Amino acid sequence: MTSTEPLRRAILLVEDNPVDLDLTRRAFARSQLTNPLEVARDGAEALDWLARWDAGQPLPLVVLLDLKLPKVDGLEVLRRYRAHALARSVPIVVLTSSSEDRDIARAYADGANSYIVKPVDFDKFLEVTAQIKLYWCLLNQPPSAHASDPA
Amino acid sequence: MIPAPIPADEAQRLQALARCALLDTAAEPLYDELTALAAALCEAPVAAITLVDRHRQWFKSRVGVPVSETPREHSACAHTMLGDGPMVCEDLLQDVRFHGNPMIGPDQHRFYAGVPLRLASGERLGALCVLDHRPRRLEPAQLERLELLGRHVSRLLDQRVAEMRQAELLRESLRRTQIQVDRVDESRRLLETAEEARLALTELLAAQQRLEEELREREQHFRTLADQGSALIWTAGLDMGCDYFNQPWLDFTGRTLAQERGSGWTQGLHDEDLERVVRVYRTAFAERRRFSTEGRLRARDGQHRWIRCDGSPRHDSQGQFLGFIGYCCDISEAKETEFRMRRFSAELERRVAARTADLAAVNRELATFTYTVSHDLKAPLRGIDGYSRLLELGHGERLDESARELVASIRLGVLQMNLLIHDLLAYCHLEQRQVRAHPLDLLGLVRCLLEARRLEGLGSRAEIRLEVDGREADERTPPVWVVADADGLQMVLRNLIDNALKFSELSMPPRVCVRLGLDPGQSGCVILSVHDNGIGFDMKYHDRIFEIFQRLERAEAYPGTGVGLAIVRKAMQRMGGRVWAQSTPGEGAVFHLELPR
């Protein structure tokens, strides 16, 4: 693995709301994030990625997952990812409007690596995206893109 | 030395000697006078009346003899006793029978003369003898008189035997008399006992008669009691069969005692109650325990009526189980009321259940609603704020001053809306979530909140003070324990402290004091008060300020959602505490919390 590889790996954003999606794209753009942003518009699309990874597409650097999604609920997506041989090792950050204790507890119980509440204040949202980029795309050491057998 | 031979009738002789009962008795003048006479007549210094016992000769009377007895083998009298006439030894030393006899010697007895003593029945008992310390002879007249004295002594012995015999007979006779006397005594005692028994019996009979009379009276009393009033009364014996029904029972069923007796009464029970009532009755009998049951009994008019029956075991005065007694009463009317009540109550329960189900559905809807609010209401807000901000960031230089103000106003509206959503969610959560009350340190909680406010830079101009029991709290102040839900209490305190800071913001300087202490009253609760020197409020609005969406001040002066104090009151209600306030306009306000310990 080369040190430049993480910069080219994608971030998978699972988000159904077009406004949130657009704001997130713009916020990431303002933070000069170079990683490509892949988007799943609902839970079912998020699950479609499992087959692509099985087929050899590189794993994303991090998944940003909303909880309230059409078709398949975000927590269900989380469980299915964690049950999948390749996706189980991908860092998942829950990015949602909900600050309910119940949602936080379930997300961590089902294997989320982080839980971030989307702030209404756009300035704070910009801070959040900057922090996500700094931490998950630069500081954090992700597992290999193809999750090859470590042995 | 040749001791005298033992005579052939020795056993009989010893028995006769015993009958005399003279051996070892005290000296008697009657014998002593004869002995003295013998000594005088024979001019002898020694004389004795000798009785020959099994192993000794014993002197009943003696003159010149220092001892009371000597061994039989040394006895000369034992020889004399065997002969029919007198025995005279003029020199004992010359007689071979006494050679070596320690009683006989030059300085002891040398002369002996004795005559046998024998009873009329023939037994020889001993001898009357005289002795001298020198050899000599007796004159024929002296010997004759000695024999005469010997016969005299023999007769005395006969007399003695006869006296003894008579004494014996007398004793026997006395004994028999005593026995008879005893028998007579016993008879008399028996007679006395019999008399006592007769008296006792008479008394007993009288008592029994009195008892029987009393019993008859009581029976009469009982029947009067039992037959008065409306209670149906029955009794049953050990065999579970009923043996008595009072008149009201018979009047009720319209049947005769003969028809109802035994298990006849069960014929009147309703078919649907028969098995159950009989089971209750049998079980109570088997366990000898009180029972109470209800059932329908056919009345005189053929209609069944509801009867309540209370039965109890009955016992005699010794505690012996006798059977049961029961009291029944007609409860048809009460039963009818009960049925109506039950139908009513069932209907009521059905309605309550329906309402509860409706309410649960509404609650579920509300939960879904709040969840939706938290997600979906915030998304467009984020959009509005996001695009407003992007407008400022990307196109700010192309906007004039008034346009920039408009954008700022949009963002302020969003902020306000966001706060309102936040408070509404908090209020709804209070309704829904479980209150988990635990002991917690109120002082520590207040300190944390004040510290958090300080870090956020809120109320930086304010003088904030924390007091416990009237003294400023420091590191040594012990914890103040209350029982409360930590999240709920935090929400309450945050709202009160924020309010105090907000409404005293323009005071010079703002002063906020949080006071903790035990209720001076008897409640045993902890009272927490938040004092401020802010604008205060008119007490006529006291109740309104705790209602949701109620505001006393314009939003531009004191921003807020109008939900904060409603949250405080709701949370205190849920935790079993209280909140109230005191204020005068312009002079600050105090908000009090009462918390259980």
C-alpha cells in the first residue's frame, strides 16, 4: 500500500435528502476534500454497494450514514454492512439529525465507529465536515481497500 | 473331764426352755428367796438355780457365784438334770467327770449337791444346786429339803410356762380383737363414705334437674331467637345430615322439617348451584372450618332466590366436635344490584380499555411525531441556514447592507426555530420517558452546571453565588443528597439558571444565587432556590409563566421559546417534586424547587 492511496479512495455518503446532500457536497468542497464522494440515495442503494465490493471495487475510506432512510432503514444498513465479509471492516460514521439516546445506543451496539449529529447552523456544519475530513481521511489509518486476507 | 451327754429330747427341751422365757431376765425375789433358803438349809456358801441352754448354763438366781453363766461342758448341773433324783459329789476332785474342770480345784468348789428341775410335761431344764469350798456331806434331812425346794422351783417353772402360755393366748386374743376392731372401723368408714356418696348423688341429681331446666329454658330461648327474624337457621350432626331447621327456613321453603332433614334440603337448590354448594359444604365439614357460600334456593312460590349461607363448626363444652350450625339470609336484592354493578363495571372497564388503547395509539403517534419532527423539521432548517450562509460566503460582496441584514434575519429565524424544536422535543420526551429516580448529589450537579455555563461564557458579567444551609459552599461542604432523575433534574436546573442569567442580564451587576437546604418545615425535603436581581414579574402571572408557549416579555428583548418553565414544571411533576416562584416586578425573582430526599 502506498501512502497516497487513501487520498484517492472514495467516501460513501448515504443520504436521501437532496438539500442535505447538496449542502454536504458543498461543505466538503469548501474544505478542499480531494477524495471522490460516492452517494447512495437510500438504504437499498447502500446495500447494492456490497455486490460491487464483492466484485472487486475498492472499499471506501469511510461511510457517512444517515439513519432515517427510505426503503431500508439506516440501522438495518449498518447491521448488513457489519455482517458482510468485506464491509464489516469499513469505518462507519453515523451522520444524522437525531440526537435521541435510543438511536445513539443502537448505532453503537450495531457497530458504528462514530455518531455525529448534523447541526442546523451551517457554520457548525462546516466545522463538522472539516473535522470528518481531518480525522477520517487524513489521521485515521483505514483497512486495505480490498480487505485482502491479512495472512 | 467328761461333759454331760446331750439328752435325746434336747430339741424339745430347748423349746420348753424358750417357752419359759426366763433366760437373760433380771433377778426376781421369788427365785432369789428359794436360792437363799437352799444355801441356808444346806449351810452352803454357794447356791444357784441353773438353766441349761444349748451351749451354756445360765443362773436365774445365785448366791456366792460371781458370774451369770458358764460353759455347758463345765456344768455339774447338766449331769444332775439328766438324773431322776439328787446328785451329790462329796469331793469333786475325786470325781472323774470333773477332772480338769477349771471351776473345780483345791481353792474352788469341792462339794456339789443338786436336784433336777423338770416341767410337769417331762422336759428337764436345769438344776437347783448348792456348793461348798471343802469336801463334805449333806444330812439326809438337808437333802430331803433340797429335793423339796427343787420340786418347788420346778412348779414355779411350770407356772411360768403356763403364764407365758396365757400371755401368748392373751396376745393372740388381743390381736384378733384388734382385727375385729379394725374391721368395725372400716365398716364404719364405709358407711360414712356411703352416706357422703348418697348426699353427693342427691345434690348431683338436683343439679342435673336444674341444668335440665336451664337447658329447656335455653332451648326455648334459642327457638324463640331462631324463629324470630328473617335468618334461616339450620344445624347438622356429625353425619353431615341436617337435624334442625328453624321456622323461618320452613316458612321460606314451604316444606316440612321431615322433608328438609338429612340431605332433603338440597332438593331446593338450583341445578346450577347444587354441585358447588354441596362441595363447599362437604369440604368445610371434612376440614371442620367455617364456610360462606351463596346459591339459589327454591322458595315457597317455586321461584329461586339467592341465599347467602355462613356455616360454622359447633362443639360441646369439652371442645368435642358436634357438627355445624348455619345462618342463611335472602340476598336476592343485593345480588341483583351486584349483577347490575358488575355489568356496569364491565362496561366501564371495556370503555376504559378502549380509551387506554386509544391513548396508547395517540402516544405512539406522538412518539413517531416527535421523531419525525426531530429529523424532518430540521432538514429544511438546515437548508435555509446553509443556503443563507452560502449566500453570505459566496456572494456577500455583491449584496448591499440591507440585503445582508435580510440574510442575517433569515438565519436568526432559523436559530429561533431550531431552539423551539429543541425545547419541544425535550418537553415531549418528559411526557414519554421513564423517570429513573436515584439518590444523587444536588450540590455536585449545580456546581457542574455553573461550571459549564462559565465555560460557555454565559453570564460572564454576573456574580454567581452558591450557598448551602445559609453559608457559601466551598470544597469542604458535604454533598446534599436528593432522590431524582439525573437527566430531568439537569434540564430543570439548566432552565432555571439560564432564566436567572437571562432576565438579570441588564442589572448592574447581574446577581444570581443558588441556595440549597433542608426544608425548614416538616416535609424532610430539600429546597433549592435560584435568586436573581433581574426584571422579575407580577405575581398575578405566577401560574401563566409555567404554561407552555406563555411569554411575558417580547422575544427581541429576552429571546426564548416559551417552553422552558413548562419543561421545569413537567419535569418536577414527573419526579414527585414541586416548583413555585416569588417575585416583585423590577426586584428580581426566586424560583423554588422541592425535592424528595
